Amino acid sequence: MSQQLILPLIPPGATEINDRICVWRGEDRWVYFLGAYPVYSHSAGDHRMFRFITSQLIDAGACRQVDIVRTFGVSKSSVIRGSNRLRTEGVEGFLKVRQRRHGGNVLTPEALQRGQSLLDWGCSRRETADELGVRYDTLRKAINDGRLVESERQQGVATTKSSRDVIDAQAAEGMGTACTRVEERTLAAFGVCDGAPVRFEACLDVAKGGVLCALPSLLLSGLLEGTEVLLSKVKGYYRCFHILLLLAFMALCRIRTAEQLRGNPPGELGKILGLDRVPEVRCLRRKMDELSADNAAEQWAGHLARHWMEADPEAVGALYVDGHVRVYHGEQTILPRRYVSRQKLCLRGTTDYWVNDAIGRPFFVVEKVVDPGLLKTLRDDIVPRLLNDVPSQPSADELAANRHCCRFVMVFDREGYSPAFFRDMWKNHRLGCISYHKHPDKAWPPDWFAEHEVMMPSGETVTMQLAEMGSLVGSGKDAFWMREVRKLTDSGHQTSLISTAYDLPHTVLAAHMFSRWCQENFFRYMKQHFALDLLQEYGTDVFPDTEQVVNPTWRELNRLRNSLENKLRYRRARFAEMSMHPESGDDKPRYNRWLQKKAALLEEIEHCEHQLAEQKAKLKSTLKHISWAQLEEKDKFYRLLPGRRRLMDTVRMIAYRAETAMVRLLVGPTVDSAAARSLLQDLFVTEADILPDPEHKRLQVRIHGASRPAANRSLTRLFTHLNEAQLLYPGTDMTLVYELPAGEVGKTPEVSS
């Protein structure tokens, strides 16, 4: 308190405003003193006179605005408004009667009770104000003057992992572990509310909170694209986007199955979703079944494929098609065998034909439980779909003007080699095909090859020894002129490819063909990190009665035919060897034994030829394919339930595309693709602080720093790109903001261009 220079002293009980002015506040009246002289007075409840007198004191220079704010505890904005009113309107501005609304107090007792319930549930101030239909400032004033009480969580006090564990454990005594939103769950169970609202709490050290960094990429990759229309509706506490976000986060965190969700704290994962906890495993399975009911997952996958193609038309200029066998070791049904090249065995399973772009990003997948082969799948399923879905195809006039132009290019391995198919695709659809030459002629002279710098689709430049020449592929009516390009390796081996993409340079053809391993790398990465081959649900379903399958009788006759051919081949070879090396006639006993063996062998050959002729006749008269309904009960097999698998395949494709997009943001002079993926895998399981700011509509995600400064610099560059996206968290109006803790990031060294 400053020294008082005026005598006599201020009256007892008065409050000093400054060294000149003081105020005595009685129960009925307030008196203002200048030194020891009273200058103003008004009733204790007269707010208009209070604002007028304090404004006059400020305008006269007797005190400052801050003195009034400090002494009376009023807001600075109200003091400024009073001073402005005195200057503009004078005394009349404080004395005129203001128009008041006739509805009474905005926050009635019922509204206060409802607002207190919302705050107790954990709703933010803005959410509570919107629910009550009042202004945010009205609610703030009610909290400040004590009419409403805000919980500590909503006051911005971030909870620690230990405190959350205690709360989650205490909730287990009631509705269940981490079920802290009892009222909302009860209302959802009775169908009163349409799902739980997304409401974040300030939390520190949230397990796997780093996976929130993938959310912008997931949303831009189409995670919620068309879901409200195409996917089946789900009822209850968890809504559609809750389940899809959880499945995508599980995929990126390498939580391979729903059962593995039990090994993670449900409350911690719930904080990432803005909920109290994630669904229990049985609930999650049920929600997945509801989402994928009535072929909804297949329709959503088709919509996303078209969405991805339209978003990047250049990526569909060259499409890669290959099959992948999902081996099945279960006992639900006996699936047909097929050859698994990666294990070099014939195993039971299903074949999926994937369509990817040149850098491995998937577009769609076609499942074939009864595998007709790549050629038939291309002709019946993939090509018709691509003709309808691929954007920016040349028009009929453009194709007529340039007889070498093609709509788009398909790349596949030797399994799709067929001159008749190449001819059909070009003549009828003007589609370019690139594949390995299955029957190349003799080696070309080495001096035909020239060194070329080939730009691969990944952006890498590779030096290749290439040569090109026209080649007549096939024979008879299927003979067709195609382009043949060969690559000469250091060992002298020549790898031959053929193509009907006549308008592309041979270096581009080589880049497309020799980038085919990107699809193999995609299969390997998906198997290792996204559990591509794991079974999603148990159960079987019948085939349509018209589904064509291999006739078991024909298969058995064909097996016997092959066995007889092998026996006949062996005996003929043995007979030819005995004829070329006969025994000498000087040793009669030995010669007679040789003659008897040869006669017996000839008899066996004739018997095998007779049996083989009979088997061929039977095989010719037996249908190779019959309908599934014609199978005997002992030969019938069933398809595995496709619902959850189709849904998870689509979510995995989105997760892979999102991760690939983030990799491309991280790749630089010192970070290659493999290192970027490893960095992201660590980021997704890193702890993070989640700090919501509803007033400024921001959701701050503070990632715990990595152990290496170089990794922190890479993450900082990544977060810069993510923050530029300015994306809202689904179900809220809060913008995602990513950062590292202060002091974790060193200066990023400048890289010369």
C-alpha cells in the first residue's frame, strides 16, 4: 500500500482505491472519499450509478482503470465500456432505461440444473452452451459467479496415466472397466441418444497416442468417404466412424486381430477416440458384422477404388495385376488346392487378385475361392471393371486419330501370357499389356544393346542395357505382332518382355515391367505388418448353385491319366535303353533272360497304352466343370464368410495408402523409404499428450520426442505438413495441431538444392 499523504486518515472500514481515493461500502450505501472529503454516494445495489461514478473518476484522472478493476473485482471490458459511454453519451447514457427482454433470466433453475449435469458428464463449456442454447459468455459468467461448478478435468487440468488407471479400475465395479460415461451409455442402450459424442479430456502420456499423427492421412485417403451412405447403420454407443477409426488405428499400431485388443488398456485407446474406452472384443466383432452386412463392405470398397482413381488419374496409367494365395489351415471346410509359389507347395486356400499402381498402392481386390486363373479373372472381372472406373480414358475420336494409342496399360507376370488374350485386349478394347515373354527366341547379339538411363516409377534412376525389336508372338490365328524389349544383365542373361503399348518408349516399358516387384513387396509387407492372411471370422457360406467348379470325377480321371503317362514314359525309356544295349548272344542263359525282360516290358507298354487310351476316352467324355449344386455331398466345399474380411481388407488398404503418403513426406536426402517406414512404426506406438482447447477450437497432440535428434528433425518436418492440412477431428470442430515438446528439436540443417 502506498503512503498516505493527506490528513486526516481515511474513515474506518474504507477501502483504498489509490493514494487519493477511497470507498466505504456499507450494507445500504457506498460513499467515495477524496482524501477525507466525501464526493460521491449511491445505493449499494445501484449498478448504473456505480458505473457512472467510477467512469467519472477515471475521466477526471483521479484514478486509473486498473485501480477500479483491482478494487471492485470487475472486468476490464466493463470498465472500458463505461468510460466510452461517458465520453460519447454523457450522463444520459447511464440514466436512460434500457430495453430488457421479457423472457426473464436466460439461465433458469431448470437450465442451470441441466447445465450442471452436462458439466458433470464432462462436456466442455462450448458443448454445454450449445446444448442449452445460450451464448458462451453467458455460461462463462455463470461459472465465474458460482452458479455452475466445473469439474477439474474441464478446467484444463491434464490427468496422468496413473490417475486414469485408478479411475478406470474404479469404474469396473459399476458398468465395466473404464466405463466412466455411465449416463451416455445408459441413454444409448435405451436408444435415447444417437451414439456417443466425441469429447476429449486433457491427458498426459496416452499410450499409442502417436497414432493420431496418421489421422490426417487416413482421412485424406478416404477412411470416412461415403461411409454414412454405403455402410450399414450401427446403433448404440459406438458410431460408424468410431469403429472405422479404431480399426485403422489398430492396423497402424500393428494390433493384428480383434483378440489382440485385449492386451491393450481400453481406456487409453478410448482417449485417442475421444471416448471413455474402446469397445470390448465381442462388441467390436458385432459392430464389424453390422457394418459389412448386405454386401455393404464390398460396395464401400468399390466406391473407394473409384475415388482413388479419380483423385490421381496419372497413377492408373499403368496398373499391376497379380494373384496372392491366402493359405487356409482351418477345419471349417476343405478348400481346393492351389500352387503357392512362395512356399513351392500345393496348399488349400483362396486366391485374391490385387490391382495396384506403379508404387504398390492398392486399388481393389477380387476374391476367387474357385480359382479360374489370372487370364479368366482378367477377362471376366478386372478388365470390365477397369473400363468403367478408370478416369481420363482417351475418347473414341482420339483412339481413331492415333492408331497406336491405348486406354491404359496392364502389367502382369507369365501367368497371364496369352497371345490370344493380348490380341483380344488390343483389338476390342485398345488396352496395352506388358508381360514377360514366355517363349523367347535365341539370344540377341550383345552389340544390339545400348545403355539407357531409366526412370523408375518410384523416382529412382537405373542404368540398363536395353534392346528392342518387333516380334511375332503366338502361332496360327493367334499370331500377333508385338514389341519385344530385352534387358542384358551383367551375367549375360537376357530378360525378355513383350507389350502392346505401341506408343510408349521402350525405356518406359522396361520401367513398368521391371517395377513389378513393387507388388510382391506390397504382399510381403502386408503379410508381415498388416496380417493380410489372418482369418477374421469363423464360419462358412454356400456358393451359388450356378458356380462352376472342377468335376471331381474329371480330376480323378486326369490324375490316373497323368499317372499312366508317367508309367508309360518310364517303360518306353527303359525299353529303348535295352534295345540300344542288347546282351551278347554268346552267353545263351544271360541272353534269354534279357530277351524275357524285354518281352515282359513290351507287354507292359502295350497294356499301359491300352489303359491310357481308355482313360483318355473316359476323360474326353467327362465334363471338366460342373455346377456347385451337382457336386455330391462328400465333395462339396464352402466359402469362408467374407463380411469382416472384406471390411478389414478395405481398412488395411486405407492404412497402407495413408502410411505410404506419410513416407513420401519423410523421404529426403538422409531418409530412405525403409527408414521412413521404420520411423512411422515407432511414431504410431509412441506416447503422446492430448490437450484439447475447445475455446480456440484446437486439439493439440504433443508427441514424446524420439531418442535421436535426426528423427526429431524428420518428425518436425512431418508435423509441419500435417498442420498445414488444417483438418478437423471427426465429430468435433477442433483442428488437429501436432508438435514435439519444447527442447526436443534441434535446428534443422539446411540442405543445398
